[in-house]
Amino acid sequence: MRQIVLDTETTGLEPRDGHRIIEIGCVELLNRRPTRKHFHQYLQPDRDIDPGAIEVHGITNEFLADKPRFDTVVDEFLAFIKGAELIIHNAPFDVGFINHEFKLLGSGRGCLDDYCTVLDTLAFARQKRPGQRNSLDALCKRYDIDNSQRELHGALLDAEILADVYLAMTGGQSALSLEGAPGSEPGAAESIRRLAADRPRLKVLVVNDQEAAEHERYLGLLDKKSAGHCVWKHLPESPES
């Protein structure tokens, strides 16, 4: 199973207002394991970046002045993601911008759904924990994912963090939860099989002298075969023995 965790940064919030993608970051998972393969590209948007967007990701117009345009990297991008399942947090935002870039190419590129399937981790998290905060930072805190380097948003860094969050969200129990403890999964307590309080006491079997002698004989044989390295033969005696 090949999955691509994807994130973008943009000049603003709405492609219908002419905003463009300025950074794409992708990391590959194969059978739920990071492969260290990635696609990362800054892009020249041919327009100014909104000041509010710069405050979020820190990417400036001057930094992008010499970067390639989307049309020069689209084939490499599609080759990297084609046939995979895309893992995206708040997928409608990123998918909308990518489809807008395809549309601007005017060359029959279609839309992202023609190349990949998409899983929205924001929708998944809301379904899993309704009514709770499900931003990427909140999910990092919930699943104990280190995001200390995330002072600013960045497409590749956020994709790497999201990969860890996604694997934690979908990997089953990631920590020991006690019944009634804060953060314990709903229904987890009901899945625990408890023994009846009035159950019969376990029967204790005590070895007889013959069995004890046979045990010591066998340990002696193991000790001889291992040149004195039979750990059971040399265990310290219990104070109660």
C-alpha cells in the first residue's frame, strides 16, 4: 500500500481570488512505513503573498523570486503521487488549490481525483473524536508527537509531522489507558474481560521430591552442555526457600 502525505503553502486562502501554491511537500509511506522518499518544491506564484499568509509560513516574495513555476514541476509531481492514496489534513483546501493549478495549465490535466484517492485526516479526526480540537498541533499533543520545530508552517515539515500523526491515529492503541482516565478511548473499558469476583481459587501444585530431583538433574545437564552458563542453575536462592 503506497500512501503520500501531502501539504501545501499558498499566497492566501482562496484560489478563486487568484491565490496560488508556493510550496508543496510530500513524504512517502509504503505499507505504513516511511521510506524517506519525498517531493519538495517552492514555487514562483507570479503574484504577491498576502501579509497574513507570510505570518503563518514565513515565505516571502523575495525568497520565491528565482523559484520555478508550477508548470515546470507538474510532471515530476504527478509522477511522485500517481496511483497513491494522498493523506492530507483539511484536504478540500489543498485539493482545491492543486486543481486550480491544473486548471491554469489549460492542457487537459484533469483534477487530482484522476491520479489519486484522498484521505482527509481532519475529517477522520473529527469522526474519531467529535467535539474536540483537531488542528495538527492539537493532534500532535494528543498523540505525543514532537512538533517543537514547527514555529512556522512549512509544507515538507508539516507533511512529516502529519505522517506521524496519521500513523498514530490509525495504528490502534498507542498508550496504556485505564478505565475512567482522561483521554481513554470511548468503549475501551467495555472491551476488557474481567474475571468474576466469586471465581474458584486457582489450584496450587507443589512438586514432589522425585520431580525436584529430576529438575535439578536436567539443570545440571544444561549447565554442563553450556560450559557453566545455565542461568537457571545459578540463580540466587529466594529468602523464603
